[in-house]
Amino acid sequence: MIKLHFFDYGCGHLDVEGELGITEEIDELLIRNIPKLSLEATDSMCDLEDNEIFWFSADNEEDCIKKIDDLLRSHISDGSRMKYTIGITSDLSWYD
């Protein structure tokens, strides 16, 4: 499972799409541009609005992570305070 976590702790309300300068939802952009990527779930840590987490499945997770990272880097502006982490996880505690 691929975990993608956007955050800007303390910002109030994080607007991922605004920070990336896109008009469509981030999960839709990723799925449209990365073949065989599927959204599984979304969440936020501690139910706060300063972060957003996406879980995706894919046949080749390592390849998809590189493509996701490349796509995000091409959209995020130098002045953005938003950060993100992306990795493979086997922790499915969110799925209960």
C-alpha cells in the first residue's frame, strides 16, 4: 500500500490543490496520470485540517512512488510551506 501524506502543521486548513496550483482533486490527478494506481482511502492525522493522507494500491508500488513524486515536484511551488511524505506501508490499521 502506498501512503501519501501532505501536511503544513499549524496552518489551519491545508488546501493541497491550491498549494499545487491544480484545479482538480489531487487523487484524480494522480490516478489520471499514473496507470494502474487506485485510491483506497483518505484520512487526516488526529482529524485536523492541516494535513491529508491518501492510501493507494498499485501493481508496482516502487514505480508508482517515483511517478507520484515526480508529478508532485513538477506542481509544487518554491514558496509553498506544504510538505509531503510518500512511502510503502503495510500498516492497515486505518482500514478497521
